Amino acid sequence: MIVYLNGEFLPLEEARVPVLDRGFIFGDGVYEVIPVYNGEIFKLAEHLQRLENSLNSIKLANPLIIKEWTEIFNTLVSRNNGGDCSIYLQITRGVAKRDHQFPEVVTPTIFVMSNPLNRVAVPAPIKAITCEDIRWKRCDIKSIALLPNILQRQAAVEAGATEAILIRDGFVTEGAASNVFIVENGVVITPPKNNFILPGITRDLVLEIMPSAKEENISEAQLRSADEIWVTSSTREILPVINLDNKPVGTGEVGAVWSQVLELYKNL
Ligand code: PDD
């Protein structure tokens, strides 16, 4: 696998970052995950805009312009045989003596890799658990510091599930690595964008293809009595959740509205 690190394309095994990188020491960095279908980067402008927002929030200037990012992504995709894949990019504040405050002079570290996406025509439904949302108040930043998300996802896996749905003060925020939708009496609902959720690009796409969907708070009780639950992300697209905390969601089968949204998404 060929990856990009600080201006160079090289084999993954040869890519090295100094131990004083602030990403390693502090988790001081941001990232993006961008899907590529058939060698074509999907929703690039939206992902680069979100990257810009994350960088602004942590007071780090974007080290590259759109044209440079696009060239790196296209080179990586073609050097890794194109097809369906996801691009992972991360920018950290760079290498400096360990000190919490920003270093005065520092060069950001830029790392990009691509991973194959194993897409299937009809994704298998999943089980989920609920977890308390123990994260901070800036979940809108796509920060590489993901310890709470890791603990929540691991709790799901240990319970025989695939995703954790997070609850903050009695309301659904999002998944450990996804956004959440419910269907209630035929109405599609997802929590509104705010500092407690990542503004998902897949979430925006679902709202675009289902204009009747609502952006409203979802209480824990609404989640538990929903007819359908879906989780969305760039790597997993739109997955139906048929079991929540070991209880069936709705009929316990894949829902009719999900089948509809999947078809609309594929047409994009
Ligand atoms: N994560 N919320 C969280 C906390 C996420 O980590 C993600 C995606 C999403 C969905 O966003 P999008 O539709 O733009 O992928 C929501 C990526 C895939 C990851 O960390 O691997």
C-alpha cells in the first residue's frame, strides 16, 4: 500500500512520524474520511469544507490548497488501483518539545492513506447498543482524539453489536462513528446539527434525497419505540439497525423506508 506523508508518496511500512509529533503526544490534530466510488472521489468539496471548519476550530491553518489535496487523493487512488476505497487524511500540529501551548514555529504533519471499501448491493442489518455520550462539547470538530468513541464502539462489540448509539441528557446525539436516523409513523427524523454531533456528509445526503425528513431532537423513549433506526457514515453508507439493546427495532426486520432510501442513495 502506498501512502502520502509530508510531501512524499511511499510504502506504508516506510512511513514514519517522530514520537514528539503532537498527534502522538496530545491527539492534537483533525482528520477526514472520504469515500471513493469506482476511482471517483465522492463529495470532495463537502469533505474539504468540513476539514477547513475543523482546522479553523483548532486554530491550525490549512497547509494545502484544494488543488493540492485533490492531486494527492487522485495519485493515491490510482497508485492503489482505484476502485471503491476510502481516503483517510489527518493533519496534526506537528513535531515540537512537549508543551501544551502551541509551538511558535512548527510544520504540520500531513498523512493520507486509502483503504479498500468492501461494498455489497444490500448491506446486512446490524445490532446496536445505547451508551451514555461521555464526550466533550465540541463533537462538531473531527478530532483525531477519539478515546470516548473507541470505548463506546468497543462496548458495542463486546455486547455482540456493531455500533453504539449515544444518549446525552435523555436525547440521541449520534453513533460512536456515525449519525443516527429514526422512522416514526412514516416520518424520518435525525437530530439537528450542533456542537454535540459531527455534521455528517452522509447525513446531509440522506436529507437531500428525503426532503420530507425532519431535523428534530430524538428522545431516548422515541429511539426505543422507533419503527426503524439507521446509522450513516461515509464508509458504511446507510445501515439499518434491527436490534437495540437486545430488543427488536420495530418488527425486528429491515424497514420499508430504509429500502427506499438505499435505492435513492445508490442512484446518487
Ligand atoms: N466517521 N459521527 C461520527 C462521530 C463519525 O465518526 C462519523 C464518521 C460520522 C458520519 O460522518 P460522515 O457521513 O461524514 O462519514 C458521524 C468516520 C467514517 C470514521 O471515523 O472512520
